[in-house]
Amino acid sequence: MKKVTSSDGKRSARAETVDDYLAAIPEDARAALAKLRKTIQAAAPKATEVISYQIPTFKHQGMLVAFAAFEGHCGFYIMSPKVLRAHAAELKDYELNKASIRFPASKPLPATLVTKLVKARVAENEARHGKRDKSS
């Protein structure tokens, strides 16, 4: 993974918070990922934000989803091949990996799709841990 450079071209230091991470990436990626972050927060309001493996990650009864900026694209990490396969038809316009989606900063993922993916991950984590949270 290449380290993302800040808008002034300097290499970014390791971020300690999601706000730090977003502040250190180029403006186009920052806008796309800030929108993604808000959508994730709305879909999983009980999830907590952390930096894990140097990228913003949401946790809810285990790892939930993550996102990152790279040179030339952004990544949304579903962390579940099963959930990604279940929504493959809706993701046909994006480059997919085993459990992640690559998209250009200029074409952010639709909020309705992100919401479906995040809620599917919440349900998957809750089912795995046997702790169904009826309020989320």
C-alpha cells in the first residue's frame, strides 16, 4: 500500500484518528471518503471508529468496514466476501476484490448501496456473536 500524500505533496504521518487521516489526504479523496464516513455512521450508529492497519475502520462486535485513499482510487473494505457476493449485481460498475470495492474519488459509492452493505455487515457480525442489537 502506498502512503497517501497530503495536498501539499508531503508524505503523511501515521494518523491517530479518522479526522487526522482525512486531513492528510488529497481534497478529492477527502470529499468522497467524508461522505462515505457519514453514510457508515448513519447506517451503524453504534459502531466505533478506530485506525487499524493505518486506515479508518469501524467496529461493531468485531471489525465491520473500513475505507482508504490511494493514488488513483479509493477503497471500501466490506471485510466479508459473502456480503460482497450477495450485492455483486449492484456493484457491477466497480472493481471488486475478495471483500473490497475500488472506486474513483470522482465517482463515490451511492449512499443507498453503502447503507445496504453496512447494515448487512452489522447483521452478519451480530449473528456471529449472538448479540442481536435491536436498536441498530
